[in-house]
Amino acid sequence: MGFGVFDGVHHGHRLIMHHVCEMAESIQALPAAVTFVPHPRQLLSGADAPGLLISVEERVKQLRSAGARSVGIINFTSEFAALEWDEFLKGLLTAPGVTLKGICVGEDWRFGKGGRGNAELLEKFCKEHKLLFRAVKRLTFEGVNISSSAIREMAGKGDLAGAAQLLGRELELSGTVVQGFRIAGKELAAPTANLKLDHDLMVPDGVYAGAVSIEEGRFPAVLNIGFAPTYAVNERRVEVHLLNFSGSLYGRKLNVRLLEYLRGEKKFSSPAQLKEQITRDIARASVIYNKTEATQEQKL
């Protein structure tokens, strides 16, 4: 069983799950992962807590794709945070419906009240209870530790390529399409889906080339993140225009891959000028999408 927050399910998390699967296979057990909701630092650090790269739903999906046959979610409450490290581990041994056979964590994983539990104590506990144990060394890429924190930092700077290298895939925005102002479709001939995100927004405001996969197929997309200054919108929004798509998306869940940053937001003197710029944005996004898709096919 692998333990961690697993926000993003990046290369390092996938390495942990690789070891979990390897350990499980050696003893004919079920590979599983356990994650925590909310992020412990959201409870313990308040305003200083990190934002989440992906939704809990996407986290579970990615852990399953990494090999977990089962994913458990522990509700991280104040009462849970107050458990001493050994109390937490003893609770695992008596958890209903669970027969613990082994534990795998990142080598620097801390747990229990005050973070006093560590890999050394965990290894000792597993030996005492005849459990398999493995602590996985942290991965690095070009001298950078692969971590959710590093990915958040890159995303915040708009370094999509760097974040994707550590994550193992492009950054994604996910959420539900809700009612917008219906301006883009009427005046700009580029109807957009107004996305209510189910995770935190890490990247800077601006216009992006993206890609969306839905039941109808895969579509290139242009995203605008920000306040639409030409129309003086007073709230930060994420608007997605799917190229070559017609139909209603209201109420549907969308996952949008961020492919490339196109430009910053700009206040245009008229809707006509903005419309001309959007036409150029669409043309660039289409080229970027086709190039990305071709690269993906070559990898396959």
C-alpha cells in the first residue's frame, strides 16, 4: 500500500506506485494507494497552504492508471492530525476491510502529530509486524527535485513545458461548464465554455492553446484566463473555445490540456479588434495542437 497526498500524481508518485505493484505481486496482494483530503497543509497551514494541481477525482483516476487497484481516501481532520505516528499505524492494522501486507512511501514522507513519524520509524514498525516495507528515493530531473511544490512553482511562472516534464503530461484544468455572459458567441463568433474549476488555478492570466477530449472526439482549443479587460469582467474566469465543435457543453465536465502560452490579456479598443486577434489566436492554437498530436502519435 502506497501512502501520500499524491497531488498531481507526477513521475515521483508513479515510481512509488511502481514499487507498490512490484511488492504486491511478490506476495500476491492487491496494490493500493491511500491519499488524504484535504491536503494536510490546508488544515495545518491555513493561508500558507499550497493550491491543488488536480481535483481529488482526477487524483484517484491517475493513481489507478499508475497501477492502484484500490484507492483509499482518509479525511484529514484536526482529530486525525492529532494522532501520534504509532497510533496512526496501529489504526491501519485494525482498519475494517483492510488486511495490510506492506507499506511503500517516499523516503522523506512524514506523518503523525507534528510530522514526527518518518521512514526509519516506519521501517521498524513494519519489521515488528512482519510487513513489507520500501522507502523510495526522490526523483530528480536536470538537477530539480520532482515534487508537487516544484510543479506548482513552474506553473505559477507560466513554465508549461517545465511543469509537464516533471508531471509526465501536460498541465490540465478540469471543471464543470456553467452559464457565462454569452458575449463571445454573439459578438466575437467564438462561443466559449465558462469553466468552474474543481481544483486551484496555478497558471498566470492570459491566452493559451489547449486540447480537450470529450465524448464527441478530441478538439483543439483556445483558453482565456483572467478578467476579459475589453469587457471589464470583475471576476477571474476560465473560458474555453473548442475549435471545430458545435453543440452545448453546459453542465458537462471538461479536462483541458494546456499546450502553450499564446499571449497576455489585453484591452482592445473595440470588439472588432478583439475578434481579429481571436482569429489569429485560433490559427496559432490549431497549428500547436496539430504539432502536439503528431508528436504524440510518433511516441505511440
